[in-house]
Amino acid sequence: MKRFFIYMKDYLKRSDSLLLSLCLISTIFGMVLIKSATISSGNQYVITQAAALVIGLVLYFLFSVIDVDIIADKSKLLFIFSTIFISSLLIFGVAGDSGNRAWIRFGLIGLQPAEIVKIPFIIMMARLLTYQGQGPGINDKMSVLQSCLLFGFFFCLIIITSADLGSALVYLFVFVVMIFIAGLSFKWIGAGLLAVTGVSPILWRFFLSDNQKNRILAPYIDSIDPTGTGVMWQANQSKIAIASGKLFGQGLFNGAQTQSGAVPQQHTDFIFSVAGEELGLIGCLIIILLLILIICRCIYVGIKANDTQNGLICIGIAAMLIFQTFENIGMCIGLTPVIGLTLPFFSYGGSSILTLYAAMGIVSGIKMRPKPNIITRYY
């Protein structure tokens, strides 16, 4: 027992306690908002979120003590697992609240494969980019092709199996940020923009449903939903809730929109509107500050890693958080399309919590095991 306490003391000293504290504060804050948004349904959502948090903490500990380099060395197995897991949606997939067949359910338990595979994808990308940097170079034609194929495979797999455009766009943003940080030249970036311009019409015509197209265009073209009762209904109700909160809000558990259930999916995709209505601008700013601090901490650990692969993993995780935060808050205030992305740490969702805490465990583990700087390792 004494040895256990000594180990735990050493672990807490070396792990990223600041990062874990920020994550816990955010999740508990989110659970309070979830309780307010689902108060008429009892405690089931809060209990489920609490259970996910407990499992998430276990994953945080496991992934912080396991060297991520060991996981990255098994990138082929990660690829096989990720492919099978997402492909299983073709057989076992069920529609979630967004209508996409993005979930696998075991009774009351639901898993979202594309959410969970974000971490293996980031690790695989970091491994590939590091290998390329040590060999032919990031800007070698074959290197660029390999990177694009890895991303394109998972992007298309998600669209084909579940039509989950929101998750697919997270992969796109993570991919772009990681290859840019890895050193991709502006020549290839320009070529990529041209390629996207050429492929977009095909994706738009053959892979997106009319409803998805309308959701993308509606925030910017009034004629798509002139009455505001169609695809913009959720966003408009969310804006009403946030605006009514003003500076200090209407009070926790007292929001008119929140307590009446006027905003659909208020405990998941639109949890930010609960904070806006009941806690006001102050509550919203606290949420944004917490998420910015978590993102900055991930970037800081990545910069201090002194190791390309580990640094890229941290940057990839930060990119994932950046896109989801920007998109979720944007759709709650009507600036971005409603594409079914949760607000990290705050929204209700077991798969999201498990993925986030596993990711934070990896970042903490990288902080615990700093690699020697390549310049000073021989001195």
C-alpha cells in the first residue's frame, strides 16, 4: 500500500494536473447545464454522463502511463481496427438524433465509431508524417500522396457508411492543420485548394442529401428557409435563448427556452444555448475561456515535446478541439451550419467524453515523458 501511494504521488507530480483540472471543471460544469436542459427527464442523462466521466478518467490514466510511441508503432493494427469499426455501421449502424446512421447501440449504450477513431487517426497521421520527415521529406510527391490517401480513405468511409458530414469535417481540419505544421510547402497547399475546388461539386452533387445542402447554405442564404421554421429552426431558437440571457442570465434552471424545451437537442449540440440563456454572457465567456485554456495547454505540451511525432499528436488533438468548439458555438449563434457536432467536455455524449479523456491522457503522457532535444541529446 505504501508503494502504491508513493507511485500515485510521483504520478500526480509528473502528470499534467493542470490539464486534468481544466477538463474536470469543464465536464462538471457541463453536467450542471445538462441537468438544467433535461430536468423534466429526471437524472438519467446526468447519471450517464457521470458514468462516462468515471470511465473517461480510467482511460485518461491508462493512456497517460502507456507511451504513445508504442501505440504509434502499431499503426497498421490501428488502421485495421479503425476501418472495421467504422465499416460496421453498414451492418449495425442506427440513426442518432441527427438522422445519420452514425451510432452502434448495445441496449442503452451507444457508441459513435467516427468519434472514437479520431484518436487513432491523429496517431496514424503523426506517425506517417514523422516517417516522411525522416526519409523522403514531407513535400515529396509520394509523401503527399500517402498523406492524402490516408485522410481521404477515412473521410470517404465516414461519408459512405454514415453520411456524418460533421465528423468528416473534423478529420479534414485535423488533417490540414497537421500537414501544415509538419512543414507542407505552400506549393502543395495551393494545389490542394485547387483539388478541393474541383472535387467539391462532385461531393456536393452525389454524396450530400438535399437536407444537408440546405443546412450548409441556410445560415448565409435567407431564401433557403425564409420563415425560419425549417432547417434554421434550431439555430433560431438557440439565438433567442442566448440573446434573452443578456449579461448575467435568467438564472440556473430558470431559462424560459431551456425549461420549455423550445431548443431541440439542447443537452447535446446546443448546450451552449443553455449557458447563454441561464448564465448569460458571463457563463458563455467562462466556457470559452476553459476551452481556450485546454487547447493552449495541448499546444504547449506539443511544443515542449521536442519530438516530432508526439508534438504532431498534441497539435492534432488541439485542432480537433478547435474545430469542434468553433463549429458548435458558431451553429448555436447562427454563424455556421448545424452539422451535429458536440461542444467538447460540455455536451452530453458518452463517446465524446471517452474520446476526449483518452486524448487528454495521451497529452498528459507526452508531458510526463519529454523526449531529449535532438540537438542536446549527445551533450
